[in-house]
Amino acid sequence: MSVTLYGIPTCDSCRKARRALEAAGHAVMFRDVRAEPLTAAEWDEMVAALGEGVVNRRSPSYRGLDAGTQGLAPPALLAAAPVVMKRPVIRAQERWFLGWGPDVQAALG
């Protein structure tokens, strides 16, 4: 199965997920959300599928944003500061997964 993994290359969870998915025989397309920014429509689709939990409001990157940026709607916030996206986000066909917890590993392993 072909999957798209959205994240940043320095993220440990993204690297672990990518290695495990490839070891399980999945063809992984990695999308670096900083180097290859998503379009507004792509952010909208992701937030619609995963909800506001896709924004990691506990991260130091989020806390470092000014109040105006923090107050943006999730798609606009992610477009302005993609590093605050909870990672990894995985799209396998039409299903979306957030994070690399046991439930996601079981579903994709």
C-alpha cells in the first residue's frame, strides 16, 4: 500500500514511522511540510479529517508564536507555522492517522 507521511525530517516520530512503514512493505512518500508547503486546500482537508488535534498546542514552537498567530483558525495557523503540526500525519488511501501510537501502528503494520 502506498502511504503519504507528512512531517519534518528531524522529527524522531516521523523517522520511526517511516522506517516501520517501509519495513512493513508500504511505499512511503515523505512530505516535508516546511520544504514543500501544503496548499490551503490540503490543510483544510487534513484538519477536516483529523480535527483541531492536528495542532500541537503544547509544543514549544506553538508557545513561541505571537498571540495573533496562535488565534488563527487551525488551517491558517498550520499554513503560517507548519512546525506546530502534531507529527506524523499519515494518509493511507482515504484514511488519515495522527501520531505514531500503538493504534496507528496496529492499523498500518
